[in-house]
Amino acid sequence: MSLRLGRAIQWDPEKEQVIGDQEAAAMCVRPYRAPWDGVLKSLVKV
């Protein structure tokens, strides 16, 4: 992520998420194949 974005990324190891960078946080999500993509989107609220 850091190489792709061209900047340093802050990571919270306890929460396992990016701190203060929504663009980098969006890169942490993996796309799912159909039909699971719709099912998981309905269950997970970001």
C-alpha cells in the first residue's frame, strides 16, 4: 500500500487497521466473487 500510494502508512496492530488514511484503508478490503459479494456487503457495514 505504501509503495502504491507513495507515502508512509500508519498501522494499528491491536485493531488491525490503517490509522488516519481512508484511501489506504480501502485497499485492505479484498473483492469477493459472486454471489458472495452481495451477501457479504449486506452483512458488513463499513
